[in-house]
Amino acid sequence: MRDTTFRPRRALVLGVAASDAHAVANRLIHLMLTEQGFRVRNLGVCTPLAEFADAAAELDAAAVIIGSVNGHAVNDLADLPGLRAMGRLACPVVFGGRPSIEVGGAATGRARLRELGVDHVLDRAEQLPALLDSILAPVLTHAG
């Protein structure tokens, strides 16, 4: 089993994309991450990307986790390249949910999110803890 004692040392920013008001999955993911020892700042629903960037900078977050189930994630995250270029969102960005409203457009939506600079696109919330462990472990190993 992986050593997860480092989880409380780093903060995560969690929230739902700007055009999406679906709160239930966000709350369940928050509870899951908290129960597994992560420190989570939950920005809630309808959160503009700039607010994710501000919270990540304020907390020195290890990752930003953005969910959306309404299928408009590509539009909601369109400013990510600009924020990255300005150095305002340097930590890994993880997306979970439905990337596209088009029938059969999930693969295209995932590819477009990656083009925008999303580091990881997940299909299920259960994938999140292991992914975060893989993101956090190298950071903490190098930080000492």
C-alpha cells in the first residue's frame, strides 16, 4: 500500500466550472478527499477559472480539481492557456465530469481540454486519490 501520510501537508482547490451549478458530486468528492486526509478548499459551483487560480496561489495548492457535468467544460476552461502563460495557474489542473454535450464527443472534449492545458482528465471520482498521490509524492520527495 502507498504511504499517504503526506496528504495533509498540501492543499487542494476543488470546485465546479463557471457555467455549472451541479453541487452534489462536488460535495461528495470534497467529503471523499477530506476523509482520505487531504486538505481541501472547496470553491463550490459556478466558479470562474480566475478564482481557481487565485485560490491556488493563496494556498500554494498542489492541484486544482475542476468538475462539470453540463458538458460545457471546454468553454469554461478556455482561459486556461492565458492564465498559465501569466504564471497564475502553475499547479496541475485535474478535470472530472462530462467534457462535451455532443453525442460521442467525450473523446474530442477530453482532447480539447488537454490542448487547453488540463493536465489530467478523469472519468470517475474514484480515480482521484491515486492520481493525487502520484502528483503529490514527487513534489514532497523533492521538497524534503
